[in-house]
Amino acid sequence: MANEEKKVAEQNESGRDAQSSAETENTEKQEHMIPKSRLDEVLEKNKELLEKMSAMDTASKEAEEKRLQDQEQWRELAENRQKELEALKPKASVAEEQEKSLQTYLKAQIEEIPEEMRSLIPESLTTLQKLDWLALNRSKLLKPIGPNIGAGQQGAGSGGGTAEITQTMRKGAQIFNLSEEQLKSAAIRKAEKEKVN
């Protein structure tokens, strides 16, 4: 009877140990998870870069390999392979940095689009493809700004402190990060200067 109780106690304890280790492993996996779409994008970009680099050097490398194999210079062949790998490492790190920059830029572009329109952006595209897609469809996704018809302005040209703000002025203000108030102030100064002249 005592042996049976001892076996049951050991089984319960080993079951608890297995359960706690499974929970710990599950928690660790969740902490290190990367979204699949992000991983796919990075892998696709890296794959494209590696394919391009290998396509450019393939012909010359094959000829060199054949020559070295014919001469049975395996050591030189191995050294050349190592040099190629070392040469690709900086390019891969540059590609990763560029991918991060492009993703930051893409995120900023998407944030400018109204939230209800963001679901129209295809998720299956790479970062560069999304940026191209946004460039082509941006005007369709953004809410149009109506023309300023001067509604609510009193006394045209009576010195009431208002001036027409053109689309060109808005674009210039956007480039120089000017606020709407700074833009209005500049437009008023311009209008007053034109009245004097």
C-alpha cells in the first residue's frame, strides 16, 4: 500500500514538472514570436537581393570554378568561396537597414491614409510593392480637400486680415513643415505687400 501511494505521488509530481516546463516553453515562444507577414517580407527581400547578386556573378564564377576544378586546386576554390561569403555579409546588412528604412517610410505613408481606407492596401505585397501601390493610388485613398471659396469672409479686400491660400502655397508649407497659422500669416503678408505695390 505504501509503495502504491509513493508511485502516485511521484506520478503527480512528474506531471506537474512536465506541465510547468511546457508552460515555460510556451511563454518563451510567445515572447520571441515575429509576425509571419514581417518575416515573409524580410525573407522575400533577402531572397531577391541574393538572387540578383548571384545572377550577376554566376557566369564568371562558373568559368573560374571549372578552371580550378580542372587544375584540382580545391583549396583555392574553398578560399574563393569564403571570400565571396565575406563580401556578401556587408551587402546583406545594408539590405536589412534599407528594408527597415523603407518599412518606416511605408508606415508613415499608411498613417496618412484614413483608417477606413487602410484595409484596401494589399497585404501580400512586399514593402517596395506596397510603396509603389500607394504612390499610384494615394489620390484615391485620401479625402479630397475642397477649394477655399472664401465662405465666411467679410469684405473682400477690406483689410480684414485674410488672404487666399493657393494649393502651391499649401505644398510649399508642407515641404517646410509650416503650420496652418504660419501659412495664413505668410499669405496675409504677401497679399498686403501686393496691395502696396
